[in-house]
Amino acid sequence: MVIKMNVSWIKSSDDNMSFNVFKNLGLNVVELDNLEETDNTIKELIKEEYKTIVISNEVASFSEDIIKKYNTSKDINIIITPSKR
């Protein structure tokens, strides 16, 4: 039986502390080299049917428009967490 978790985490590739537990468990943690790609990454995850996307505060600052777009969505949850750096 396969259970698909529709949760993904996004962080900067320079951030070596955030979301490590999830990464070590083999869950989908996206590490961005170019934070300007944040909006495209979020769009791609939504296309792949991720319903909850957890973003470090550092990454969220590069995606104000898309976060506002999905802030009131009942289908997509964007969660911003403090970076651990």
C-alpha cells in the first residue's frame, strides 16, 4: 500500500538546518539554488498535486505574489516557517 503525502518543503540550498528531519525521512524537500525561482517551484509543486507547501521565511520573501494568491485558497496551503540559520 502506497500513501502519497501531498506535502513539500522549500528552502534555500544554503540553508543547512531547516527541514532536515523531513529530508532525512525521504520526504520531498526542494532546495533552491536561485531563490528567484520560488514562484516557478511553487507552481510546479501545485501541478504535481502537492496540497501543502511549507516554505522557509527566507524563501517566502521571494514569493510575495503567489503566497498572497493561495493565502485564501481552500485547496492549497502555503505555510511560512522561520529559518533555522
